[in-house]
Amino acid sequence: MARICEITGKTYMKGNKVSHSNKKSKRVFNPNLQTKTFYIPEEDRYITLKVSAAGIRNINKKGISACLKEAKEKGYLAK
């Protein structure tokens, strides 16, 4: 499965690795993804999501139902 947050849609970024001699070579910055299980009280069930640290903060702030609704509208969550 791809390294994409299912709530925020965050994915990898490309950049340069810079050595001490200031040589540059390409590298990839991956998002901080965690596999978490959340309880949805409206549906009385659990759901497992691959979310970034920012996605977990959004869920804590807005609630799981609101975040799932936004993710489905934006197309990040295909469930």
C-alpha cells in the first residue's frame, strides 16, 4: 500500500541530500505515518487507518466522523 495519509492526503516530497562538501543528490522525505484504529460511535464499529501525525491531530480536534467525511469528499479515503 502507498505511503499516503488517508485523512490529509499527505505523500512523499522530493528534495536534495546535501553533503558536507555541498554536493547534492536526490532523496525522498516520507510522511510520518502511523497505523491507528479509531472507534466510530455513530456506526458502533472500529476502523483502521494509515494516518500522519497531522491527521491524528485533526481527528483529535474535529472528531473522527467529520474527518472521515472530509477525506471521502476530497477523495483521500476510498472506503
